Amino acid sequence: MKNIIRINRASFYAYHGVFRGEQNVGGKFESDIVIHTDFTGAAKTDSLKQTIDYEEVYNLLTKLAMNQKFYLIEALAAKIVEELFKNFNNISQIEVRVRKNNPPIGGVVDFVEVEVVMTHEEFKKQFVKK
């Protein structure tokens, strides 16, 4: 059985970007998080202890997005994935999308978006030291 927890369109005002104006003035960002997990036990027992608390996921996301500055949304998305794997057990795969609204690219664009998809096995190979 596949179980998925989604957080959609989490919005935050932050100061990410390469250009000084982005870092000083800031802008609106959004993120989607898709967590592949097994919450069969939680569904049977109705217990939060047997699943991933999405309020904690949201708090981790906003802490990273609002308390750290990144030049690139690619780096922010990758850091979110890394911290989710480090802080929550029972995740088999994570998908994180980060959007920058009204990016300063010399044209009219609603947003740019990056996506990082990583399995637990890929995380272990990349981040867990042997």
C-alpha cells in the first residue's frame, strides 16, 4: 500500500535570491511537500504517534525558508529534503517543490519552480556516513 502526506502551497515571505534587491526587499515563495510513507498503523489506531506530524513538517519548512538565506531556490529545496529525512522516520520518498513568485528575469512570469525528488535509499547514499 502506498500512503502519501501532502502539504500544498505553503507560503512564506523570505529573502532568497542572487541579486541584492531580492536579498534586501524579499519576495513571496511557495512550497509543496509530498511525503511517501506508511501510515497504516495510524489509520488503524487513530494515533498521531504512528504517522508523520505535518505541523512539524510545516514548522521545519518555514524555519528553513524564513531563517536562512539561499541564493538559489534549488539549494533551499535540497536542504528541505535533507532536513526532512534527518528529522522524520518512516519516509520512503520525498518530493519538494519551491516556487519563486514574480522572479526578476526580465519578463513577465508568474513564478519559477524547482523540484527535488529523493528516495530514502538515495538520501542514505548521499548523506549518511559509513
